Amino acid sequence: MLTVAHYNHGLRGDAADQEEAFVVSLCKRWDVPLKRGRWESEAKGKVSEERAREARYAFFEKTCEETGSSKIALAHTRDDDVETILFRLLRGSGLSGLRGIPYERSLGPYRIIRPLKDISREEVRCYLREKEIAWCEDASNSDIRYTRNRIRHHLLPLLEKEFNPNIREILANLGKNVSEDYEYLQKEGESAFQKVLLTEGRHQITFRRRVFQTFPIAIQKQLFRQAIRNLGADMDEIGYSDWKSVAGLFARKTFQYTLPGPLYLRATPTKVVFAFP
């Protein structure tokens, strides 16, 4: 059974309440069950985008549990994917970020799916116009104080006009190609992880140094990332400069390097240790 889930972060005042009212009205008209959630933090005006996202996805999980649903369908379009890829490219992201928005992924025991990811935003609007279905635009999408909106309203139109009219298709295809390559690297990395792993605990992971250094750089990076992820550190805080610094240190017999998180990396002639202080 289809259930609509709407989460009001309460961060945009009346505009957010009007959007919620629109969803309520639409669900009543179409006789579709609706589950609503609302941000209850006392620090509404100061909440970060990441905190808001965590609260929203927790609400989605709760809704699945209450309704017996197994999948959460999100409405990201090809344009959202393209904007994400370009945003990450400008931030200096590696292969992981250039994959763009995945078609699906797990959220606890549930699956997030994005059935509109290959459809443009304008195609969706054309369909709604044709069917005479009203829709609601997020007012914050036009606020150019946000980098993503400057990409949407300024940079992408400029690239289309001055460089390549097919830039959106090119970036979308880039994301697909990178996803395929990264999937292969992940599998190779998972296999390599079992070969280099010496010990793994809640707060520390130890690699066999000599085995680690036998792998190509691309796999070493995967092992580096997987160790950090397994310890629960935030990969968003760790960039290419950290990997470059660590790679340069392997010329030494022993070294120690502090990573964001906070994590530290310590190496002896036989071991590489990732650990919290």
C-alpha cells in the first residue's frame, strides 16, 4: 500500500507550513494515507542541514516500521543528480562523490529508491501540466545564497549556453560511468580488506603493513576509506589532502598522522593502526 510521508523541518516558517497544508489537501483529494512529522528541536534556527537530514531519514524509517513498508521513494530527478555531481566536483570530490545520487541504497532494513532519477525536472513539470496537477515549489530553491542554487540558476545555464548545450546529459553519464567503476573498486577493496586486516575492534583497526603496500594506490585508498568508515568516523571531513599526506609518510619506517574525526593513524614497520585517541 502506498503511503505519503511528509516531514516539516519548521525552518522556513509559514512557507513550510503552507507546503505541509498543500500535501495534506492533495492526499485527502486522492484518498492516500499520509504520515506527518515535524522538527521539534529548540534550536530550530541553528540546526545544520546534516542534522535536519538525519531527523528526516529517522522519520522515514519510523514511517516504514509503522506502515509495514519496505521502500522509500524519493523524488530526486536527473537535474538533482547533475547539480550534486557538479557541486561535489567544485569541492574537489573523488570517485565516491562523483557517482552522484544513487538509484537506491539501504536505510536500516529498508530501501531508498529514486524512480525519477533519469527524468528531468522539466519533464516532470510538463507531465503535471498535461494532467492538470498542481505542485508546490520549495521557495528556498531560488535563494542564491546557497551554492547549490547558484549552480542551478547561474553555472549550469552558463555551461549550456557558452560551452555545451548537452552538459546535463554529459554530467549524468559521468555519474553513471563513475558508479560502475567505483562499484568494481569497492568489491576489490572488500576482498583486499580481508587480506590486510590483522585486528578489528570498536575503536581500533590494524592492517598488515607489508600486505597493504603490495596493493595498487587505488585499492590502498579504498582500504583507507573502509577502515575509517568501519570505525564510524565522518568521511566528509577527510579529503584527498589527508590521503596524500599519509601516502607520503609510508617512506618512513614509523610515523603518526592525525586525521579529522578525531582519528589518528600510526605505523610501525609491520603494522598500520587506525584508532581514536
